[in-house]
Amino acid sequence: MLIIIAGCTSVKRYKSATWVGEDNSLVDMDLFGARLSPQGSEVMEKSLWDLSAGAQTQLIQILDERYPDNVQFMSSLSNPYMSENSIGSLDLTKKDLKMVFTIQKRRDYTTLAQSSSRFSPADRIEYVDFSLLLPSEYNLSFTRWNRYSTEYGEIEVADVSFSASLDLNADGQIRGADAGGKTGISRNEKQEVRSRYLKFNGSINQKSISMVEEGNREIDLTGNIVADVSLEFEGFPERLVIPVFTGKSGEETGIPEVAMLRFVDVLVPRMKEAPDTLFAMLKLEYVYRHVQSGWKTFAEWDDRVEYYTGSIEKKVPLFVKKDFLPSFYCIGRDYPDRQAVKFMKGVGEEYLLQFKDYEDANRFLEWLEMELTDSSAAPLSVGNIKLLFGEDPLTPKLLEGVNWKIMPVF
């Protein structure tokens, strides 16, 4: 009886444990909520109100001399001006991707009464090792993420106490409890039993990320895992046009005048031929802890445990094409064929006239339509920048009957 009582302790992990085999139907995993966002800085503009007090005074004096009319002067005060620090080059190939992975058990309460059932309310997912792999044909790779340190968890299992006592007589002999002249010696010892486990670990390379989680007492790995990673696409150079609007070309029209064109070299993702939806391969390996008997109590030490291993491999969507292609706009037509306005900066240097946003394209189109109202006008240019439509200089006669549109570049 004493041996049986001494063997009853709740510090045990289980009553018995066996590995049964492989079952890929016990756990499911998916990726949802993936969100792509830009990492680089945008082209910034500054207005009069962003300048220092001294710069504001000088700019107001210049505008007052150039636009003596009150209407033109007041309108020029709110015109945006480019900051010198924002002129240069931009890199739009770097993106941040926030992903939410979900892991869940496949519960089947209808099989509880069956002796061969592989489900009980006390079951838990004890270990998961999953990875996300990018296809080799995609011109993008992982660069960094927010999981560089291993996370550990700790649980308090129990407090273990030990006590021992000894009765001695004056001669140093052990005597019974009914003897006189005895001296008692006792010793008490108390220890806290704790368990440390791997809460989260992972690794990253150019084409894949891997993550590992480990469960423990009363810790089921069912739930969500958030991962913030950075991606980099293979780059392709583009050139953006930044129109500088100053004043108005006429009181009747109220249309801003294009004083000059500035340019920004932009590196954009080189994936024009990419599919509309980009996918990745999600792989999961897990260990499932099934309680074959003893699950009616909350304590685990009296459970007869069966372990199953399993794996899942599926293709999951990451993001769509429009999420990573830049939102540039051009001016032209799309019927009977697509054709856009270009510009010539030097001998043999022809580029698409494309703008960083819809607003710039729309304001430039208003100015362009006003300039082309005179059918006898010469080919249109801004400073020494010549505008082209097709292979010919842009003239009012060339564009008779053209239905102008603002179109997305990509």
C-alpha cells in the first residue's frame, strides 16, 4: 500500500505514452490576412506654408512681382512646390508583408463514444514546424523579418516537499517512540519544479521562412501566428515626370501653367508578366497528442497518451498583382489602340510621360487641352522638353478627334 501511495504523483507528464503512426487529417493550417505595404518613401511636395518665415517672405515678394493680379496672386500661394531633397531616385521594389497564419484542430465530437476515435476534448497540438516557400520563377525574395530572437516559455509544474526525522537516545542508539530520554532530529526540503519550453523559433532565407512552436502542459498550439517580413522585387528602371505648376495661364480658364518638368528615376518591380495572384507553398509538420483514456480530468498525469505525426502541403495566395505594381498614370488613348504621350529629353532619348498620381496627370491634361485649342500652334514643348504622340511631335492638328484619357501605366 505504501508503494502504491508513493507512486501516485502529479508531477508525471503522463501515465503512459506510445507513438501510433501518421495521420494528416488531425490538424489544418492556412494563411489569411496577408497585407502588402510600401517600404520606401514617396515623392514629397512642399507648399508655401511648409517653408520657414524668411523663405515665405521671399517667395511672396517674387509671386507678387510676377502676378500683380489679385486672383492670380492668391492662387499662386497655394501651389505645391517640389522639395529639393525629394528630387533624385526612388526605390519601389522593397515592400513590407504582414501575414497571419492560423492553426486549428479538426474536431469531430461525433466519434467520442467510439473506442477507435482519434479525438478527445483533452487533445492538443504539441509541436508544429511550418515554412512558407516562394516559387523560384518569381523575381522576389525575403530580406528580413521581425523574428530574430528565440522565445522561451516557462511553467511551474509543482512544489515538491521532502521531510525526514530520526529519534536518538543518549547513547546514540535509535529507540522507539515509547522510550524515554530521546532526542529528535528532522530535516525538511522544498523544491519548485519548473519546465522551460520552446515558445517560438524561426529562420529566414531568400526564398523561404520557417517557424517552430512547442507546446507544454495545458498549452495547445491552436491559434494565430503573426509574421512581419520584408520583400524585395527584382528592379526595373522607370522615369517619372513631376510637373511644376506656377500661376495661371488665363483668368477665364483658371488652368495652372506648366512652368517646367522635373524628373525622378524610379526602380519598380520587374514583374509585368506576373500572374494576377501570386502564390506561395505552405508546408506544415506537426505532432498531435491524443488522450486515449483519462481525459475526464483536467490533470494530464493520469492520461494514457497516443502520439500522431502528420504533414500538410498546400498552395496559398500571398497578394495580387495590383498590390505591388506602382500606381503611375499616363495621358493618351486606348481606342482603336493604346497610345500614350511621350517626351524627348535629348537626341534619341524618348520616355513615356508618366505621373506619380492621378492629380498631377489631370492637372497636366487640363493645361495640355488648353494649349492645343489653337490648331495653328507649333509642336508643343515645355522648355527644351519636346512632347510626342506616337513618333511625331505633339501638335493640335495631329490630335484632332482624339478622345483624351488618363490611363494607368501598369
